[in-house]
Amino acid sequence: VRRALDLATSAINEAAAAGGEVRLADAQAEEAAEVAQARSRDVLAVAGPLLERISAREAFDAAGRERCLLAEAEVRDGLVAAPLLTPELIAALRDCRQRGVVVAVTAEEREGDVGLAEFRGILGSILEVAPIGSRVNARLRPDHRGRVGSVTMVGQLPVGSLLPRLLGDIRELAGSYDLLISIDDDLLVELRREPPPLPRPT
């Protein structure tokens, strides 16, 4: 009888655990669907009027083509860099592109926000002074080695006192995080944190 009761209790516990896993998976699927719907609405808000003009075979003048390229870039940002974007950063990206800077941003899905505010601040400061003719590439990609993300500026660098001031701002915005800064013809900024300690062998 005791053995039967133990088996029954074990089966009940396993069933409860399995039920919990199913509920968790269902909640995660629902959350993913809501995120996808929100991103779809964002894309349509930017690209909807543009797609209507294209489907109507409306001819674009130079200004229209420029707006088309800017809208295309913003739609791409929403699809490949959503975890990084804020209204302020979206506005900074738009302003930067409008003055002739090529910008590409990507961000991987991540758990938590470790280093996210610092990375956004650094990217924003670089976008603010990126000169015409330059290209800014930003990639938010945390890894197990402690890297948070990197930003490069290629083609042109800020001139005069702008570059030293930018570097000072970057160091301040990094806070307690480590920085790797490389300056040659281009600028590379990598934001890092200390990797978690390896578990001691038992």
C-alpha cells in the first residue's frame, strides 16, 4: 500500500510539473504573439502609406525617394533591432540619416537589461557627432565572455575637438563597464562587463 501511495504521489507531482511547463509554454507563446503583433503595427505605421504609393505606381521625386529610403531603414530597425530601440534613439537615428550618415543597427533578443542603458547612451553620443559621409554600425550582442555590444564609425571621424569630447562622453556613459576603444582611420567602441566567475570544481 505504501509503495502504491508513493507511486501515486510521484505521478501526481510529475503531472503537476508537466502542467506547469505547459502553462509556461502557453504564456511564452502568447507573449511572443503579442510582441509580433506590436512589431507588425510599428512596421505598418512606418511603411503603410509608402506601400500604398508604391502599389498605386506613383512616381517618386528625389525627396520622395529619400523618404522611401528613410522609411525602409526605420522598418528594418524595427525588425532587427527592436530590443535596442527607444523613441529617443529612433529620433536620433532618423536625424543622423537625414544629414547623410549611413546607419545600421542590430540587436539580439536577450534576457534582462544588463548594459543596455549604457550601450544606448554610447550609441546616441556617437550618432550625435557622426559626420556626413561616415557609416555607423551598432550591434548589441551579449555573450558569455562579457561583451555587451560594439559600435563602429568608419569612413569619416569627427574633426577638431569633437573626437576627444566624444571619447570623454563615451567613457563617462560606460559607467562601471569596461571599454575597448580603438582609433585608426576608423573608430571602434566595445562595451564589456566582467564575465561571471566559472564554478569551482567540486
